[in-house]
Amino acid sequence: MKDTLFILRPGFFSGGEGPFYCGDSVAVEGLLSFFPQLRSDVDVQYIDAPRPRRTIVELIGEANQSAPVIVLGNGQTVKDSTVDVREHNGTRFINAPDDIRRYLSSQYGVALAS
């Protein structure tokens, strides 16, 4: 299984206001834009903002449905030891945007952030 990256789809509404975009998702999307080869290495899924986000909940639980989040593929060995990898029922994931970008950069050999 590939790593699966979940990003909030832009243009969502909340409480009758909007449209909005998620700044954390934009930062991760920017990395994908700079290094489009990541899209072939990682399964990128755009999800709607309203909760519950069933696809994420099924993988890593209701308490971990924030986005962006990357769910690590089976057997994936994380190269950057500074990345905070969390776990839910044996499924590992990264949910901090800075850690997601650092993970993608180091894991897939693209430029590191300065």
C-alpha cells in the first residue's frame, strides 16, 4: 500500500460563511506543486471539510480526522527521525503539516525546506 495523503478540498463553507480554504492544506499542496513527481509516489485524496470525514475515520479513528494527514503505507520506514509519527490500531500516520512536508521531502528525495 502507498502512503495516502488527505487534503481538504478548497472552497468549503462553514456556518453559512465562506468559501474557505485550509492554510495547512495549501502548504502541503504547494510542496506537491513544486515536486509533481510526489503525486505518483503518494496516493493524494481530496476530501470535503464537513465532519465526520468517514474515509479518514475508518483508517485512523474519529479523534484523528483532521486534515491534512498522511497515512503511511504498510512497512514504510520513516527516514527522518524528527518526524512525529502517530499510531491508531496499528496504522501509522502523520498529522502535523510541517512533519508531513518534512516526511515527503526526506522520504521521496525532494528538496528539504530551509
